[in-house]
Amino acid sequence: MQVRIIATVIVVVVMFLVVIIIVAVLFFRRRGSDECNKKQPSDCDTLEYRNGEVTTPLFTAVGASSRTYIDPHTYEDPNQAVREFAREIDASCITIEAILGGGEFGDVCRGKLKLPPDGCRTEIDVAIKTLKPGSSDKARNDFLTEASIMGQFEHPNVIFLQGVVTKSNPVMIITEYMENGSLDTFLRANDGKFQVIQLVGMLRGIASGMQYLSEMNYVHRDLAARNVLVNAQLVCKIADFGLSREIESTTEGAYTTRGGKIPVRWTAPEAIAFRKFTSASDVWSFGIVCWEVMSYGERPYWNWSNQDVIKSIEKGYRLPAPMDCPEAIYQLMLDCWQKERTHRPTFASIVKTLDKLIRCPDTLRKIAQNRTGNPLAPDAPDMTQFNSVEEWLNSIKMARYLENFERAGITSMDAVVRVTVKELTALGITLVGHQKKIMNSVQAMRAQITANLSEGFLV
Ligand code: ACK
């Protein structure tokens, strides 16, 4: 009797729980779809309804969320992507005032845009990229692709697209106006004029824009100071999305064996070697941008040839800390330049690191000490002239480790050039500062040997 009562109670309780679970599931599913319907169709689905038409890209990423970038090349008709992602502006709302410079497809101008919401009464400053009259259909499509990409982004550190003019000639792309122009030119023109915290603030902005883009699954492939714009308040914004799919950088691109172009100095080794472009390769480029910013627009790797850059990086050489660069920022650069891409920080963690440094400016006081300068500069000490390990260790004030090297059988300069950080630890050199000092010297030596070899000198 008791067993029957207990069994009945259990059955009733289980049935009751099952009913509650079913009701709860139905309730939440219903609520989810109601919220979805409240948003734009694109928030729930990649289907878009514009002007009563249903348009859709040919492919959609599996599990794509509303925050995923859609490659305009997946559209059968490129014009459709432009209609989808960029607002058409009437040419009569635009006044061109001055030419800022030449772009890949035509002039870049400054001008005014009358904003229609209040009957064209408000005018704002804009930048206007024009397409050269008489350009081919392919050039027109390539030109407008940038607008289809930019139109998908909305972030304070990513250049904002106002819209496009495609229904009249010249075809134009209208973006927000950035008073101080491109970051590299701006820094060169203002050498030494900023406080470190201002420079770090610029880097924080760039990292934040890149975090947003990487979270949208967008890989830039050409992040460099020349492709960052600066406004009057020193806010930095990522620009230049025209080259992001197929690198065609006119000034920096070096041809690969497969006919693509790669801005070598800014590009991660795996992207150069086998075209593995990812957000982690964008992080490498961000490290180079940090170096450009902290050195006020100096050219990375100075006047080295692209081949010298590739060879030196492969051998472990890394750019030295710029003058007066905080140690913490140089460490961040070195982290971005980890050979193994999975060991590099993400943009999210870079933003966190920079935020912490900005919140506690004292952490920026310590200046990187391991500044070795350009080992290929005419006045750089010749690191290839040492006849013995002892002579070399004496020159860098590390003679205390002579025995460690000898015990490990590293008794010639040929062996020294091949030494790695791991080996240093194994031979008992565990102080990070000393490891850095020794490795900097080894890297300078490697760079000079590479340069001498490429110039045909016997070393
Ligand atoms: O270094 P700059 O002054 O900044 O010269 C180049 C020139 O146009 C050709 O690209 C400038 N530029 C490009 N986009 C913008 C923009 N949105 N706002 C202001 N200047 C821009 C760039």
C-alpha cells in the first residue's frame, strides 16, 4: 500500500515538472520570436527587406549573428550589396570644397553634406571619395565595395559612411570628415608634441575599433598608421576598407608569387608565407602601428628591403623599442609579434591592457631600457666583429654568464647567433631583463649578418 502511494506521488510530481518545463519552453520561444520581430529583419536573419524587395547574399555564414560582417563579394549583383548597406544620397545635397589628395580610384575631397531630415538645413563636413569619370565597370564595382563594407560598421573608432552617390556622375562615397587626416602624416608633422598618455589614448582607440571589427568577423589585412584617420579631438578611426579583401595597396604592396600584393612591413609572417590572414595577423599589424605611433611615424624597419625584413623576422629579429617608449607598451608590441599566432593577445585583451595603463599612468613611467636602435644604421655598433663569446659578453656587460655558455657548448659566435630564449633559460639565465639584453644583441647580430650577406659581403 505504502509503495503504491509513494509511486503515485512520484509519477504525479514528475508529470507536474514535465508540464512546467513544456510551458516554460513555449513561453520563452514565443518571447524570443516577438523580440526578434521588433528588431530590423537583419537582426534576426540575413534576409533584408528594402523597398518591398527581398534581397539575400548568395552565402551566409553558418550560425551568423546580426553582428557578423557579410562579404559583399557573396552577392550575385554587387549593386545589390551597395543598395543594402549604403544610403543613396542625392548629388544636389553635396558641395565639394577642396581636394585633399589622390585616392586609388580618383580624388579625395573635403566638402559639405546637407542633411535631408530637416529639409537640407543642416550642413556637415564630409570627405568625398570620387570615382574617375570613364572608369570601367570593374573599377566602379571595386570602388563601391568599400562602401558596402564600411556601411556595415557603426563604431566610434571606425570611419562612418554617410552614403553613396551612384545615380549620377561622378560616383562618390561620402564619409565623416577627419580634420587631422591620416595618422602617419599627422604624427610626422607633430613629432614629439604629445604626452605619452595621449599616444596611448590613440592606440586604445585603434585597438577598440579593431576589437569591434574582429568581433564582426572582419579581417582588415592592411592595418597601418596610413590607414587610420584622426579627427580634431585626436580620436583615431580605422579607415580604408578598399584593400581588405584582395590587398592591392598601391604604395606598400609587394607582389607575392601568386600575384597578390602584401604590405610586408605590417604583415604577420604566416600571412606573408601562406596567406593566413586572421584577426591574429591583424594583431601583428597593430603591434607595428603601436611602433609607428610611439616613434611619431617612423618607417618600420627603416630603409631595409622587404626581403631583409622577411628574413630578419624569420630569424627572430623584432623592432627595438622607440625612444621614450614605456616598457609596458613595448612589451605589448612584442606580444603582438609572437611568431605563433595563437600566442598573440586578442584585440579585446589589448583594449583591457591599454585601459589599465591609462587608468594608472604611473605604469607608463618606466621607459623600455632595451632600446638597441636601428642595428643597420650607419652609426650602429658592428655586432659581427666579435672574435669570441667572451669578447661579445663583455661588450654587453653580461660576462658573468660566460661559464653558462661554455658549459652548454656555446663556444663560438656561430653558435651564439643561433641561440634562443628557451636555451638561455636552460643554461640558467633566468632573469628576464638579462635574457632580453642578450637576445637583443643576438638579434642585432642576425640583422647585420643578413644585411651583409644580401649586400654580398663575406662575414
Ligand atoms: O594624409 P591626409 O591628409 O589624409 O591625405 C589623405 C588624402 O585624403 C588622400 O587619401 C585624406 N583623407 C582620406 N579620407 C579622409 C577623411 N575621411 N577625412 C579627412 N581626410 C581624409 C587623407
